[in-house]
Amino acid sequence: MNSAFENKLNGMLYSLLSWDQLAAFWIRLDTDAAWYLYAVGEAVPAQPASSEQVKTFVREIDLLLWRDHDESYCGIVYADDVNQPMFVKIYDPNNLGVSCGSSKVAILPGWVMSQVPPVDLKPLVVPAASRKRWWQSLVGAQ
């Protein structure tokens, strides 16, 4: 039986296809909501992040996506609701594989923002050391 988190992860999500859609999405996102910030491959957070941590994450992930996803479109951020999201999955531009799901091998997102407690997704591919350092610079030693 899947957890509520896994149901969200594998359920109906909407792509933020354009960079303009992503920019508008970040503005609408309620940073005061109880967001769990989960870097897949790192320890599962036991408690929601603070509003300041969410704001920092949104700012830094946006910069990372713009820098590392050298495309004219975004298309690697998905949300359960683009106006009032409770679940957001973000694919790592450096580990996309086939994120649209047409491959037989499921590529996990790099990061998940969730208002339901996450579960360990046990990735098959270990995140790159640079991604681990980036994540640790954001969350520190909690």
C-alpha cells in the first residue's frame, strides 16, 4: 500500500512548461505553508521547513534550474495544482533520463516540496557530490 506521499508523487501532476509559468508559480506558492523540503537521496525531513527555508529553497532552486537547464522551456517542474500547490516535484537538470515516463526505468525527481510527510524514495542513482554540497549549503546540519 502506497503512502499519501507516494500517491502524490505518482498521481496527476501538471507541468510548468514555460519559464514564465514557473516564475508566476513561484510567486503564487505559499511559503508560509508547512512544506517538507526533500532532496531525494538525502535524509527524509522529519518536520516541515521554516518559511525562510522555503523562500531560500525557492530562490536557489530557481537559480539552479535556469543555470543548469539550458533550454528555451522549463518542463521539469510538476505540481498537483498550479494555483494552490500542496505537492511539487522538481527534476534535476543533470539527471533527467526520460522524465516524461516513456522509459521503463523511472527517474526520480531531484527534489520534492510536499505538505504531506515524505518517505524515503531510495534512488538507484546517488546524487552527485556537487548536488549534495548545494543541498547542505541550503539546509545546513539540521
